[in-house]
Amino acid sequence: MSAGLIILVLLGLGALGFFLGRRRSLAAAGGDSRRLHSLPRYHGQSALLFTVVPALLLMFAWLLVQPLLVDARVSAGLAQADLPPGASQTLLMADVRRVSDGIGRVVAAGRMTETQVGALNAGQTDVRALLAQVGVALGAEVRPEVFEAAKDHRALSQTGRNAMTVAVLALALAGLAVSLSRIRADYRARNVYERFVMALLVLASLVAVLTTVGIVLSLVFETLNFFERYPALDFFFGTVWNPQFRGGSDLGILPLLWGTLYISFIALLVAVPIGLMAAIYLSEYASRRVRTVAKPLIEILAGIPTIVYGLFALVTVGPMLRDWFAQPLGLGNSSSSVMTAGIVMGIMIIPFVSSLSDDIINAVPQSLRDGSLGLGATPSETIRQVVLPAALPGVVGAILLAASRAIGETMIVVMGAGAAAKLDLNPFEAMTTVTVKIVSQLTGDTEFASAETLVAFALGLTLFVITLGLNVLALYIVRKYREQYE
């Protein structure tokens, strides 16, 4: 039974538990709900939660753990097989999963029975044709060991799904029976229901924390694995980025960091002055009619897909900068450059600065403005010397959000700045960023255990640490000025 069908069955059992719980509570009170400690709906909701929630948690945990166990068992059997020298275990397991999924699709489509699947072997000519019909493309001949491992993988997965179905439904029925057996006139169903809901709220609040912890731990472990294969000093202080999957790679991060910071700096030079001045105009000078039209128009920029900005950089901004500035000044002949990506990225993040700064400036108490104007200051002096300093903590936060958005951008850099990793001061030269190289190192059918692939995790962790440092600095500034103006 599929996961979706199991969820539907659980919801049906939960609805049944709700109505049975209500009916049983009224029966326990002799039909008079006033004799109950809790309203009948709390008894029904308690039965519903005890029926559905534990079973769902078990199903989700099973779905997370089962693939790991199946892969580990199949991989152990594959490691003992007589494979050709130099065969990659990671790539072989990818082929195993692909063939296993293809066999499952063939059976689901009705082109083959389970008995026929058991009799298949990798040498049959119709095997590849069957897999191709369900969208499984195999670039090389399927080894017999891989094909047998794929059949074992599918059999174990099918057995696990069947066991999961039985275990989940049994737990749901047990929860339903236990919840119904506890219903009495003095049963505190409301307290139980509220504690259950509180536990669910706590669990939901932990999702973000646990997700962050999981991301950081995955980066740390894979980064340590990378540094076992490549010297850390060469990574952090190397000035050459030249990955070669056949060996002899130079994986220095400095050219990538330079490109990231250079492009982000130009983007902030474009976005911060324009966004901040737009925010000041909208909050302090614009009429209500102008504000209702101008602010949504500015915020439209945030909704444009980054691929559209990339095309704009590639087709319009890049050639314009090349023809008007780079070639006449003798600074370059390429339309892909740091300046191209920086300007377009700056346009993209203008709404992050303007909208947030506008809301923050509007949040400054009107009494500060009135006091400044009452002392004889002009509106311009009031904005410069009172409003902006009071709003500075929030403005710093808006700039930090824009900087984080610029540092993490990929598509605009790919199409506007190119992919050249180098250290150069010329803003009209092509460069690249950390995020672009993370994508390129993890793209394609490559050996995952190689240093050239694992370097993506080291790049990601380095970028994470840099962003965290920016957040700590911004928090210090915000707290310092907040104490001054509170």
C-alpha cells in the first residue's frame, strides 16, 4: 500500500474515532452531556489524535529509515560480489536504485508479473527495452551483479512497505481502541487533548531547529571527509581553482570568495542607496496616492524569477556595458563581467532594502519627528538627524537581508558573470562565485567520494560561516543603537 493510500486510511480511521468517541462519551453520561467533565467533542478529538498522530509519526520515521537500511544491505552484498577493478560503489548503487525503480514501474504498468521479474536476468535483450519504456535510461551494459542487486533492492523495499502498512494500521487501531476504552464520564478529555496539541506545537517548533542542526551537521561531516582527501591550508589559502576529476586538482577557495564578495559589493552599491532613498521618499514625502501606487511597483521586482534577471543581464546589460564602457576604455571585450552581474543583482534586491526600510522608518514614533520640528529643525534635518538614526537598527537588518540574498544568488551570476574563477580587480572581467561552483561540482554523474565533489560541502560550510559572521555583526550594531534610542 502506498503512503498516500495509508494516509487516507488513517484519516478515515480518525474520523471514525471522532464520531465513536463522541457517541461513547454521551453513552457514558446517560445522554446528558452536563455530567461529563469535558464536552463530547473533546472526547472525539482525543480519539482522533490518538488514532492518527502516532501512526503518522511511525510512517514518516519508517519512510526515512527504510531506504537507508535497504541501501546498506544491498551495498554490503554488492561489495562482496566480483566486480571489475575500479568500479565505484556509489555509482553502482545509483544504477541499482535506477534499475529497481524501473522494474517497479514495469510491474505497475502491467507489462510484467512478479513471477516474470524473478526469472529476469541482465542478459535478456528485452530488459533494457522494458526499462526504456518507463523512462529508465541506462548508458552502459547492466552488469549481472547490479541487476541481481536491483531485484534484491526492490524485493526488500516491497517487504518493508508491506511491513510498514501492517505496523502503521495496527498502531492506528490500537490507538483507537485505547482511546475509546478510556472514555468515562469523569475522563478529563479536554486536558488530554490540550496536552496532546501542546506536544504537537512543540514538535512543530522544533522542526526549524532540527532542520538547521541537520544541515549544519551534514555540512560539517562531509567537510571533514573532504579535508581527509585535500589539505585544508591549500583549500583556504589557495589562489587557483582548477578541479580535475582525474587527479591533480587545485581547489583554492580564494578566487571564489573574491568573486562572491566583489559581485555582492557592487550589488549593494546599487541597491542600498536607491532602496534607502526610495524608502525615505515613500515614508516621508510621498502622498498617500503616490505611495499606494509606487510601493507595489517596486515590490514587483522581488517577484520576478531570477532566470529572467539572468536573461536581462545576458542580453541587455552585458552587451551595453561592453560596448559603452569596457571596450572604449580598453578594460575587456566580454559581455559577462562582475559589473553586469552586480548591477542586475542590485536591481533585484532593491525591494529588500526599500520595503523593509520603509516599514522600519514608518515605525519610528511620530513624537520624535514632532519634537525635532518643534525645536526648529527642517524636515530634511529631522530625517537625517532623528528619523534615520532611530531607524538604523532595522535598516541594518534590511541591508543584511539584501546582502544575504546577493551572496546566495546563482542564476544571475551564471548568466551575467560567467564561470571564470580568478583574482582580478577589473570589474569588466568574467568571474564566478561560491554558489555557482557548488552547483557545478555536484552536477553530473561524478564520483561522490572524490575530493572534487566533496569540496562543494566545504564551500557551503565556508559560506555559512561568513553569513553567520555577518549576522553576528549586524546583531551587535542593532543592539548598540537600540539601547541608545529606546
